[in-house]
Amino acid sequence: LPQHDGLVEPWEGRVWCNPPYGPQVGEWAQRMCQHADGIMLIFARLETSTWQKHIFPFADAVLFLHGRVHFYQPSGQRGGSGTAPSALVAFGQSNVEALKNAGLAGAFYGKAEMLPGIRASEL
């Protein structure tokens, strides 16, 4: 386990957030919403409460990456890809510009407009 808990440590300036995959991702998204200056790498599971409560209403832009993200082992060897598509989520205008100019292929969307109404899961 890490020696520091990023959820309770102070955040300053632009933050890069690659939270642990799992049920706690919503806590990281909420923290990023409060900080409002950074970029998150998270699974693009748009139907989840994390996206509906924290990402869509508060993110300034989202880049849905073309292809799956691969991670690297400490040895430098390329590991497998994630089990779902990933997105980079920008909070703050300077981070929106950073995503636009990063040279990464994908679909870029600005601020989402949340519409009230009946949830699909209630139909």
C-alpha cells in the first residue's frame, strides 16, 4: 500500500489523478471536483454514478481516447490494456487546453449540459 493517501493529502496547483480502479473512484472524482484544477484518467463508464454525479456536471472537458490504455510494469515492460475504454477528464480551463494540445487521438467534448428527466434505469 502507498505510504500516502492522496484523498487526504493537500492538493496544490494542477493535479494529475489516476485513481485506483474500483468502487472508490467516486471519492477521487469528488475530490477533483472540489479542487477544480487537474486531469483525471478514469474508465469511460458513462452510466455510473461517478460520471453522472461528478464528471458530467463539473468537468470542463472530456477526451475519450482512441484505443485502450496500456500500463507499464516497473521493469519497463508493457502490460496489458485496461478492461474498459478510458477518458481523460479536465477540470479548469488550462487543463482543457492541455488536453486539446496533447496530441492524443480521440473524441473531445466540452462542458456537458445535464438534462433533467426520467432516468433510463427507471423505465
